[in-house]
Amino acid sequence: MKNKIITISFVFVIEFFFILGLVIKDESISKTERRKLESFPKLTINKIMDGSFMDDFEDYSLDQFPYRDTFRSIKASVNYYVLCKLDNNNIYLNEDGIFKVEYPTNTESIDNFINKINSIIDTLNEDNKVYSLIIPDKNYYVKDKLFLKIDYDLLYSKIEKLNTTSIDIRDIMDINDYYKTDTHWKQENLDKVVKRLSEKMDFPYTKLNYKHNTYSKFYGVYYGQAALNGNLDTITYLTNDIINECTVEYLENPNLNTVYNPSKLTGMDSYDVFLDGASSLITINNPNSKGNRELVVFRDSFGSSLIPLLIPYYSKITVIDIRYITSDYYLDKIEFTNQDVLFLYSTLLVNDSSSLKE
């Protein structure tokens, strides 16, 4: 009798969720996981014969399972609060937010980063003034010593081999300068970084006024990975007349001509509001500049939110992301003559530099 009850209950649960799957409308994206979800696969004779239909259907079933996020949250809650695990799939929590374990220190990657940046520097003009700023990821400021970290002292000592003037901001940043649910830093907290850059790069710093534009439903990258229901971040992007009156050209998005893209706020990654997210080559012209000084920035995603704050100090800024573009292409488009050149990368990328192209 007991086995019958278990069998009937099991069949009932399966049928219940099967019916739910038919009734509930499929979702196209997951904002918590920040990715596209699988749609129902196209049914063809060839796909049935080669078995690919069932593989695709399995992926679809997993992505569109009813209340998927709820079950992910239950699993994570059990790991954290019942089993008292310190982390869930290398995601851990503390009072300062959600973090990911970044370990071990990848010395091979750091050397690869140094070699690639120095090879770019070799292509520059002798009139270029070359600087580097390696941004500490937020794990650098975590006081909890329960989790292993990158050996930041080793990383920063090794990057001294870059043929640049190094700019260090570790002493002026703290954990509150980063989003609680995301890897990135907050633009509204970066004026002190601009000031430090002005001291090292010799441009005249001015305390500027900005309008704070906010969006309060920012699901950071760690929010979905933690799979817990919690407070969302508020993302703030800063504007003023100088920024608003710039003309901007994007290689991948020629229809966009502004520094920010507010339509990205409601997409998979709200942080893409800054410089349209993953853009390989951007040109920003500032018609209100009082001089002819130009800047070229080689950057990762952290640079997206800092670069707009540098616009008032330059007549033109060229932004290059060598994760998405090769040197053959940008060297054909850009003439390096007497610009400031800034290499702006996070420790996360330095420790995992395989995405950088030649």
C-alpha cells in the first residue's frame, strides 16, 4: 500500500508540472540569470533521426520548468541556512553583499595580460603618454578571511612589468563603492578616481555637477547565481550638459549616438546602460572641450562607467575593447599621435585574460 501511495503521488506530481508547463507561457529571458532561455525546438525528421531534437528538448524543459527560480531559491536556501554551507557554487554572502570566490591566482594569465598590453604599447607613437590603472575587484576589500582570494600583492607586483605609468587606487576605494549584487563599481562613487587620474595624468580636475538618474531593479550578476530572493541594487548613471551634447559612434550599434543607452536598463544586464555594454570600438567627441587633448582607453566592462566621467577633460575619447576586436582592425582605424593612452582593467580580467585578442 505504501509503495502504491508513493507511486501515485509521484505520477501526480509529474502530471501536475507537465500541465503547468503547458499552461504557463514560456519566458524568453531570465533576468535573474541574465541569459536567454531555450525556446521549444523546431521539430524536423532530421532532428529526430540524429537525436538532436531530444537534446534540444531537454535543454528547453530545464529552462522552462515551472517555478524554476523558486526551486533554485529553495535549493540555495537549504545550502546556506539548513546545511550551513559557506558557499553555494562558489557564491557566498556576507553583510556587504554577494561575492564569488576568485581563486587561485593565475600567474600564467597575469603574464599573458602583461605581454599582450606591452605588445600594444610597442605599436604606439613615441609621443603617446601611456598609463595603466588596474582596478581591484570587490573581493580585495572583504575582511572575512574564511574564503580564499587572489594573491593581490603578487598580482600588483607583477603588473609593474607593464611599460606604463601605473596609477594605484586601492587606497581610495572601499567595499561600499561596489554594487552588492554585482561585480562592478558604482559610477556615482567614482569622482575620487577621476581626481586620482587627474593627478597622475596631469589634466585639470574640476568638481562637476551631475544629474543622478536611477533605476531601482538592478539584478547584478551575483544575484542570479546566488539564487536567493533579496534586495536588488539601484543603478545610477550621471549626466550633465557636457555628456548630453557629445556625439558618439559605436561600431556595433550605428543607430546609437549617446553616451548612455537607457533602453538597456530593462534588459538582461542593466549595467549595459553605460556605453551600450559590450562595444568593441567607440568614439566620443566633446564639442564643449576647451582644448584639443585626446584620450584612448583600452578597457574591460569596468571602464564603461568611468569613461563618461572623463569626457569633460578631453575633446575626443576613443574606447577599445580587445576582447571583441583585433589589433589589425583598430590599428587600421586609429592613428596614434600624441594622445593619452590609458589601459583600464580589473583584477578579474588580469587573472583570467584568455578573452583578450591579439
